Amino acid sequence: MNDWAPIAKEYDPLKAGSIDGTDEEPHDRAIWRAMLARYVPNKGVTGDPHLTLFVARLNLQTTEEKLKEVFSRYGDIRKIRLVRDLVTGFSKGYAFIEYKEERALLKAHRDANRLVIDQHEIFVDFELERTLKGWIPRRLGGGFGGKKESGQLRFGGRDRPFRKPINLPNMKNDFYGEGSAEKRNWSRDGTRDWRTRDRDHERSRDKRWPERERSWAWGESERERDSKEERSRGRERKDRDR
């Protein structure tokens, strides 16, 4: 538990299937398939994996030319590989973009995520197949993320980071914003919402308490006022009867 972090440092199918990375038993068959799989990264893929971005959720009509037009604004591109079906030649909706410099890679990773291209909001992350130890692709039950809440969700990635376990002890952790800026780079993307969610909730709760106290006090004074009026009306009726 002491080494828990919102972003996985090594791929574990069992942990990836858990919302907080603490499950001990698989809860679906896909996790079993991933745990039993012996996946070897594609040796035919060339290029530097540490300078390559993974771009997904593309419009099937988006072309290499369109991707080059959009992503070249962040720096010089060495290679674009739009993955296509071997039989039909149609796009599968994801691509890999290799930059010449790390600075351009980091800028695109930070700014291009959730960008809208051809009416589709895209997802951008670093290439994981050759950089994350133990990586298992989604077709074998692994992967990260997922669009449908009722479907096969996988946690520990940029799209769906692990949630903080309830029983996590108080400890100093760089992923919560402590330490050097380099260690906090992950917080520049959409996962920032995850990190601040609990803090915002606490603030809003603190703000609501005074309002509730005022409302309770107001309600009490109203009841007292009503009872006084009722007593006064009762005395008036008695006086008239006399």
C-alpha cells in the first residue's frame, strides 16, 4: 500500500481491473485472459518509443495528412503511423506519432489531449507497448481506460487513474503535489480533476455547514414564533369566552 500511486508504474492486469489498484481477485474473464497471456511487443515497429505518442479515438475519416497538420504545431515530426486494417485498408481509429525532440513530445502530450479533430475528441498518451513493463493490449484483456461505465474499464492510466484507497494512510507522496516539478508532470493533464476532487469536496462541505447551522437556527426561531402566536391567540379566545 505504501507504493500506491494514481498512475501505474508497471502493468498488472489484476490491479488495472481495480478502481483503486487494490483488488486481490479478478472480477471478469478479460482479466483472467490478460493474466494468462504471454504478450511480446511487435518487433516490426521501428522508431524511438520514448519519443512516440499514442493517439486514439480518431474519426475513421481522419488521414495522415490531417494528423500531420495538427501535431506539427508542437514540433518537428519524424514519423506518423496511422493503423489500418490489413484487409480493407480502413483506419482503425488510432495512430502513433514520433517526434524528433522530447520537448515537442511533452508539449503535444500536455496540450493535444482532448483536442477535437474531425468532430472527434481524441485521446493522447505516451506509447506504452514498448515502455511500460508487463504491458498487455486491450484485445487480450489488458489496456487502460474505457468509454462505457458498464463495460470493461481499466484503471491506472492517464484516462482513468487509480482512485485513492479509503484506507490509505497519511503519507508524503509526490503524486499529490509534493516534491519536484518533474515528478508532478502527470498532473498537467485531465487527471488533475481526480487529484483536486477530494479537496474541493472538503471545501464545499465546510461552506455548507454554516448555512445549515443558520437554517437550523432560523427554523428554531420560526417554531418559537409560531408557538408564541398560537398561545396569544389562545388567550384571546379565552378572554372572549369570558
